[in-house]
Amino acid sequence: MDFIILLILLALFTLPLFLKIIPEGFHGVIVFLGKYNRTIFPGLNVVFFPFEKVQKVDIREQVMDIPTQEAITQDNVSCMVDGIVRFKVVNPSTAVFKVQNYRNQISAKAQTALRDVIGSITLDEVLTKRAEVAEHIKNIVDSAAEQWGVDILAIEIQNIEIPADMKRAMAQQAEADRDKKARIIKAEGEREASTKLAEAAKILSGSKGALELRTLQTLKEISADPSEKIIMTLPNNFFEIINPKNNNE
């Protein structure tokens, strides 16, 4: 009887050693006598203690910073660039046994790819095609990370710092472009206005007295403000044109 009770107590104390709970978002890699055996999934699992050991691997999406890198563009402009990498482990056994530290490998590869890609394009392309540059870097890193059991979900470029003198030059260029556009718009407006004025002058000159009547209308419009005084010179035959009866008498 005592022996049975002893066996029951022994089983109660040792049973937890044969059970392994894997939380959601993780997989367990089991090593049997130093050799990879199998992968277990979230929930309650039975392991062959003490010959099997379990290592948990995070399979959730992870984010890692790309430290600030100094890169020189194709047009020899030095800039400081940083970013982030979004990735997840898709093959836990490969991530554990095929590479010493997959996070360090991803970080090193992302830094190298970032400098290489920026070095192959101009500064304008770096600033205006940020999404395309990030996608190019992502493809390079993803091709290497596939061998480590990792899937690169996205790479984002966050900050791009350029020298102060380059910032001033770009600001001056932007101001010159805005001034150029303003001058072009103003010139187009003046050209259109001159065309309309020429058409109006042609119509007025073709009708006797039309120009003088237009002058009277202008005087009426500008006399609405009593605080302004405007002196205009009228032609000698102004009243004769607008009142031809007086001319016949």
C-alpha cells in the first residue's frame, strides 16, 4: 500500500516535467539528445524528459530598427538614413539551427543593403522615391532571410538627413522654381488679357461713338467713391459725337 502511494506521489511530482505548455504566438523546437527532432505548437504537449529539451521561438510579427547609416549617393552627396524592418519567423527550426542569431543577421543585411541601394541612386531619387527605395532594400534582405527561416514583411525608411548647405541649396532651388512658375502664370495672364483688350478695342473702334460711351461708363463707375478725384481729358469732338443733333444745328 505504501509503495502504491509512493508511486502516485512520484508521478504527481514528475508529471509536470513531461508536459510542456507552448503559449499562443510561439512554436517549440524540440532537441532530442542534441539533435533536432520536431516542432510543437501552442497548447499542451508531451515531451520525453530528460532526453528532450524545448526551445520557444517567437513567430509573431516583429519590428527592428535599422541604425542610422551614413551613405553616399550616386551624385556624391553624404546623407544619414535610418529605418525599420518588419519580419516574422516562418520556419522555427531553420531560424534556430541554420543561423547563429537571425536578428543580428537581418540587421547587418539591412544596413548593407540600405547603403548599397542609396549609393546607386541620386539624392533626388532618395528623397522623392522613398517607397521604391525601401521596396528595393526589402527584396534584397528578403532573399537572404529566406535561408534563415524568416520572412521580411516590409522595410520602411524613416529619416533622411542631408548636410545643411545642401538644404539651403535645395531651398533656393525650390524658391527659384516657385518664382519661375509665378512669372509664367503672370505672363500667360497678361497675354490673355492683352488679347481680350485687342479684341475689345477692335470692336469699339468699329462703331462710331462706342469708345466715348465706354469712357462715360468708366467715369460713372469710378465716381462711385466720392473720396477719389480723377481728371480725364476728353477729345474735342466728344459731345459732337454723342449728340450729333447739335452738330447739325
